[in-house]
Amino acid sequence: MISKEENILFNAEKLFAEKGFEGTSIREISKEANVNVSMISYYFGSKEKLFEKIFEFRMNESLSFAKDVIADNKMNEWEKLIVVINRYTDRVKNLKTFYLIMQREQLTNKNEHIVKVLNESKMGFLEIYKQLIESGLKNKVFTKRPRLEFIHSTISGTIFSALNSLPIYKKFYKGDEKYENLYFEDLNNHIKNVLKYLLGYEENK
Amino acid sequence: MISKEENILFNAEKLFAEKGFEGTSIREISKEANVNVSMISYYFGSKEKLFEKIFEFRMNESLSFAKDVIADNKMNEWEKLIVVINRYTDRVKNLKTFYLIMQREQLTNKNEHIVKVLNESKMGFLEIYKQLIESGLKNKVFTKRPRLEFIHSTISGTIFSALNSLPIYKKFYKGDEKYENLYFEDLNNHIKNVLKYLLGYEENK
Amino acid sequence: MISKEENILFNAEKLFAEKGFEGTSIREISKEANVNVSMISYYFGSKEKLFEKIFEFRMNESLSFAKDVIADNKMNEWEKLIVVINRYTDRVKNLKTFYLIMQREQLTNKNEHIVKVLNESKMGFLEIYKQLIESGLKNKVFTKRPRLEFIHSTISGTIFSALNSLPIYKKFYKGDEKYENLYFEDLNNHIKNVLKYLLGYEENK
Amino acid sequence: MISKEENILFNAEKLFAEKGFEGTSIREISKEANVNVSMISYYFGSKEKLFEKIFEFRMNESLSFAKDVIADNKMNEWEKLIVVINRYTDRVKNLKTFYLIMQREQLTNKNEHIVKVLNESKMGFLEIYKQLIESGLKNKVFTKRPRLEFIHSTISGTIFSALNSLPIYKKFYKGDEKYENLYFEDLNNHIKNVLKYLLGYEENK
DNA sequence: TATGAATGAGACTTCATTCAT
DNA sequence: CATGAATGAAGTCTCATTCAT
């Protein structure tokens, strides 16, 4: 059973993804969520607060994410990196709407609260990459030390660029669900392949 | 000397980059451009048409871009690819405002005219990559055939992700103009490095 | 011990004095009084009824006021007048918030119930002045017969004008509690002085 | 010919007088002034700015007021005082609506801009009274030095109290235009009479 | 070609009150 | 007695566009 509050939240997320923050009116949201217009102010205070709540909600969901990875000691650095990327692509694939909003906000930098959340997330990823690479070099799992910023840009940029192009390719190649699944699988392998090269990782050592 | 029309256009571009399409009012644009409000409807028909005009203007600028590359016969495929990427990163670096708008529009897909322009651009790049790779393979310049979509996502995604993260890094590393120039240079080399690997290109053959 | 109803009443009085009727929301009142919002409708029926209740409450308090004065037979007319004025200034001084609301309502004439209460009060005072003056003239305590309306306007107008200006003077003369007490004492004497003249009352006859 | 802006201004003044600031909606104003709702924002910026404009407008009107009085050298201090009071009562009589609003604002102190204007006005009057009394004492026109604050409270308070009570008296005494004119004339004499006493002015000296 | 006054739609938000519990 | 979720009306303001000049 979904609460009235979450019902509004998810419908708003969908509309914000489609039309952007300014392009979505609370009237539309209320209609989509089948509630009275004033319910939005009632539950969230304002349209902007509702918007921020979406970020808080999704970011809370992904909190456990980073912790798990670093903590686990049964894997070597490469394997950990793979886990991070797998989860990342999975999450992006399953929460397309939210990540659409998120990308737009990254280009906007208008809402301070959200800017802070996004920067923390980015810095969090950089920190993970840093630790994994340093440790991997010490343990001779990796043999090259690439520039951190570009590692992140390559991973994250490739994933999002691929995500955003998917609808066109789907249309162009007349693809269906199967096409999409294969697409994400290939994307995942592509990124791993690039990383192997950039980090100087040799599989069968 | 800049025409009144271009004056409006450039000021609008700046404001759209800062605040998005819906977040920018024609009153702000008219104030920024020091013209009367009704001039915008007068010159461009409507706010939306003005927005589209920005895309047309910038895309016209980059039209010659692709043609040049393919036409030139004094370079091999790898060299051509390098030229494409150099120009691309240069352009992104120098037209940050426009590419901010463009990225946002790629996430939005609301204005059909713009969607068409953007898709054509994307398909244009895919076509260039396709021709270069096929030809390069035939001429034994390249030795691997990577999936086209991911080549594009990697190049374009990495560039934009790096562009968007630059302000944070600049702040974090207390960087200045010099930092920025070096950043773009390194980014360029990073992408070339990745492509070399993905295409199986060997420099000193 | 104060009842829940009175608790709401007094908090509402305070807020109405600060922000006016329309400027005060029942939500604010409920927060200030630490009760649930719906308690106001529950106890008083509506926001407007609550407002009227404040007037009824304060007017009930001052009901005995007039009666006492007329009834007492140990004083002559001048002494009775002095008692009336003393009580009036005291009351105004101690119930500043209510008299702020009252003055505003006297300027507004929107709520019929309140209009009636206020007019009765005004007419009550006029009646008292009339009786005291007539009787005083008959008994040769007073020697002049001033126009009744202006007697009331002068007394009441001076008191309220002085009350309302007090904050400014306090600020201007950097006054404290002592300043305020002296101010009201002087005000009282000032009014008596004026009345003596207007009524032709001679103290040491 | 009255401008559209003034048309709005005067209609707003009337409604604010009847129902107060919060009690008057811009929709009502626009209806009363026969203009579109958005005209109010268009001309004045906001409802509050419109409200302030009314004060500015009326205060500008009365600017010449004080200057004239002090400047003229053909009158002695008592005659000057009479002129001040005559003009004051005239003005109050003819601009009942505005002075209704003004009194309410004096009780409210919410809008800083208006508070400032009102305090300046009050201090201006105090200054005039001060100069006239000091000069009058020096020139032996007056023989008593009453407390300044109460002089002002008595004059201003009596006038406004009488103004506000007029409708009731008019109703009670079944008065018409003639009653009103006589009322203001008597009021004027009443105030002069009181002042004569308070200042120790002897007419036939 | 250029202006700026004027329009009407639609935006977000707050409010007093009701109703089911 | 008491709660607080829910409602719908009404409020102010901003906006893109039009029109007379």
C-alpha cells in the first residue's frame, strides 16, 4: 500500500522528468496524483520543497550503496569496482525518470539544497574511485594511475549519454524490451573494457 | 558590428543557459538586450521561436564542421578522428552557454523542431564515426570494430560530464584559467587514449 | 487557573492586536494557544464569532464600570467625573491590546454585532456625561454647558491619541517604565485641567 | 481628465477605507476601477506598493501645508495656530476616506515605509507647535507653556474622534449636510476655545 | 520600424472550515 | 471532547502576447 504522500511524490517525479520543474504545474501534479491542489502545499510546504523531497528520497535509497562496497573484504579492488558499476547502471536503468531530473539539475545549479546533495554524491564517488585505485595499485591489482576526474567523467558520462540516446536507438533499430536489456548489458561490458585498459588491469594474472 | 537581432539572440542564449527556458521571461531578455519587450515577438514571432532560432544559429555555425573532415584527403582515418574530437572539445569549451542549453534540451524532448535538429546532429556524428571506422578498418589503420553507439556515448558523454564537473573541480582545487586550459588538454588526451584502445590503433606502425 | 476557551481568547486578542483580524489566521492562533486548529471552530463556531467573543468578554468586564459611578452618592458631580476618567485611563493603560483592536473596529464598522456593542458603549458614555453635567449645573458645581459630543471627543480622543503616540515618545525620549507611568499621570491631569475649564468648575469654591 | 493610474489610486483609497488593507482584494479594486486585475501589478508593482503610493500621494499634497504657515510673517502666533487648525480640520473633512486609512495605519505599524511617513508627519506637527508656542511666549502672545505631547494629542485626538463619531451623531440626530457643516464649525471653535485656555491667550489684549 | 500600455490566462499559495476517526 | 487530514475557494502576482499609435 502506497501512502498519499508517496503517491504525490512519484507522480511529481514522473512529470518533472517529462517537463522539468518550471514546466510542471502543481495543478498537473495534483491531477495526475488524483488529489486536491492544496495537498501539495499541505504535505510538502511548496512545489520547491516537494522537488527537494524527491532528491532526498532517492538519495536516501542509495545511501547504503557506497557503504556496502567499501566494507566488503572478500573482493579485490577490481571486483569491487565492477560491483559499483553494476549497481550504478542497474539503478540508472530502473530509475530513468529520477536520473533524468538529476541530470537536469546538475546543469542548473539553482536550488542550493539540491546542489549540495549532488556535489556530495559526486565527491562520494570520487572518493570511492580514489580509494579503490590507490589500494589496487598498492596490491598490484592495477598498474596504471589515471586522472581521477576523467575516470569519473568517463564512467558517469558514458552511462548517462547511453541512457539518453537509448530512445533514439530503440526507435531507429525498432528495438523492444529485449533490445534494451542487451543494450545495457553491452554498455556495462563496454565500460568495464575501457576501465581495464585505463587501470592496467590484467584479468588472468 | 552586431545586429539588433543577434544582440537579442546572444543575450537570450545567456539567460536561457542560466535559468532555463521557462525560467527566463522575455521581459528579462529585453532588459538584458536593452530593447523593448515587444521587439522579441516582433523579430522572432514568439519566445519559443527565438529559442529555436538559437539552435538553428549555432547548428549552422557547426555545419561546415563535419563536411570539412570527411572531404580532406591528406589525412588518414585516425588523424581525421583526432581533428573531429579536437574541434568538438574546442567548441564545447568556447560555447559553454549554448552547450548547457543543448544538453538540457536533449533531456527534455519537448520542442519537436529542436528534437529533430538534435537527432540529426547525433546521427550525423554516428555517420562520421561509422565511415571513419569502416574505412579505417579497410585500410588497416584500425584493428577493432567497437559498437558505434558506445563510441559516441563515450566521447560525447565524457566531454560533457567533464565540462559540467569543471566548476566544482575549479572550486575544489582552487583553479584558475591555467587550470582550466590544462584540464581541457588532459581531457583531450584522455579521450584519444581511450579511442586508441577501443579502435586498436597503433601509433608507430 | 485559566480555561482552554479563555486561553484561546487571550492569545487571539494578542494576535488580532498585532496583525488585525484579516491578517491573523486561525492557524496562528491555534499555534500560539497550543491547541488544535479545529478547536477554534469547535469552541467559537468561527473565526468571526471568536472575534466577537473578545468584545463581549471585555465589555462584560467594563459593565459594572458605569453603574458604580452613577450609583454612588457620596461624591459630587466633579468627583464622579474624575473617577470615570481615572478608571478609563487605567483601563486603557492596562488593556492596550484590546483597545488597539477596539479602535480599529471603530474605524471599520464591518461586523454588525460589534458595531452595536461599540455604539452602545459610546452612547453609554454620552449618557453618563449628560447626567453628570445636567446634575452638576443644577447643583451649581459646574457653570458652563459645553456641547456633549465634543466633551466626549476631547476626553476619549486625547486619551487614545496619547496612548498611540506613547511608543514613539518612549523611543524618542529614551523612556522606560517610569516615563510611561509619569506620562499617564500627566495625561490624566491634563484632561482634568481641560475639563475644569470647559465645565466652568472652580475647585476652591 | 483623470489618468488610469489615479483612477485606480482613488478607487483603492475608497475600498481600503471601507474594508482595510487585508480586507480589500485587488480583484475588488480592479472591478471598482473598471480595469484588468493585472493593471495593479502593472502600474504599482504590488498591492502593498499601491497602498504606499496612496500615502505618498496624500502626503505630497499636504507638503506645502506646513511651509506656508511658518513662513508667513503678517500673522502673530495665535493667528498662525488658527490657520494650522483650520486647514487641518478642512483637510480631514474633505479627505475622510484617506484619514480613515491613515488612522488605521497608525494603529498597525506594519509597513515600514508608511510608519516612517506617519512619524515624520507627527514630528512635523510637534515641531510646528513647539516653534509657535516658544515664539508666542517670547512675544507675550501666550502666557502658559503646556506639555507639547498633550497639545498635539488634544488637537489631533479630538478632531479624529469627532470625525469618527460623526456618522453616529448624524444618524442619531437625523442630521444632513447642514448638520455636518455646523458640526465641523463648532468643532473648530471648540478646539480653539480649549487652546486659548491651555496657552493662556487673551483675545482682547 | 518601434513603442509601451493593456490584456487575460494561469501560476503558486494560504485560508477557514468540515469530516471521519 | 479532540484530532488532523482533506477540501475548495480565493488570494496575489507574473507571464507572453497583442494593439493602437
